[in-house]
Amino acid sequence: MRFDPTPQLPERTQPAMSELDGVFFKEMVDQGLREFPNECCGLIAADGGVPVKVFPMTNADASPVTYRLDGKEQLRTFDEIDAQGWDLWAIYHSHTHSEAYPSQTDRKLAFYPDSRYILLSLQDREQPVLRSFFIEEGGDVTEEELSIT
């Protein structure tokens, strides 16, 4: 069976709040600081709706204002997620000089409307901010409460 990168989530019945382990948050922040001033990016896999692994990926744009998941890494990651029986839980990236909110470019390039998009703001590198969103076709943004546990 081939991995379908579109998460199989029930139509808009996602919980009003999601939880992310503090270890995963730290992994994302560490990646963002390593790749600063460029944006970092990656995927988060879940088992039964619970995040189980962060997959840091190469930002193929190597840019401080845009990100693009490296295509070969993305396919390998989808294969691993599929092999483990996991689901795609989130797509994440950092904003290095702005708030953790989807930019116009983020909204335009959000190709997975059933996936959450997690943004990490490193505007204040001493106090990174992580927020979660769903981005609908057409660019409408809905924030989901995200708790770091």
C-alpha cells in the first residue's frame, strides 16, 4: 500500500486543542536556531492522533522568508511514515523575523487542507512561539489551540 500524504482526518472534527510533547518542541526550536537565519521545516508523524516523531527536513529554498520541503527527503519520510503505520500529523516551519502566523505565501502554498500547519516564530530567539493552524483551500486560516506538554 502506498502512503497517501493527505491525512485521513474526519472532516473538521479535530480536537479544539492538540498536544505536543515538549521534547518535540525542543527538537523544532533547536533545528530553527541551527538553520537561522533561514527558515527550518519538517513533518510530524502521529500514531492514533498522538505525535510520535519529528522529521526535520532540508529547506530546499535555503531562504529566510520561504520554505520548501526537499522532495527526495519528503518521499523517504512518507515511506517511513507509511511503513510504521503512522499518519501525517503536521507540517511545520519557522518564521525567523515575524510572528507565528501563516503568511500570504504560506496560505497560497498550503496544499494539504486537512493537515495542521505548525509555525515556530523565532522573532524572539530567547522565547520561541509555536502555534497551530488549519489552512483551507482559498487561504482561510483557523487557529487550533496547541499545548506543549
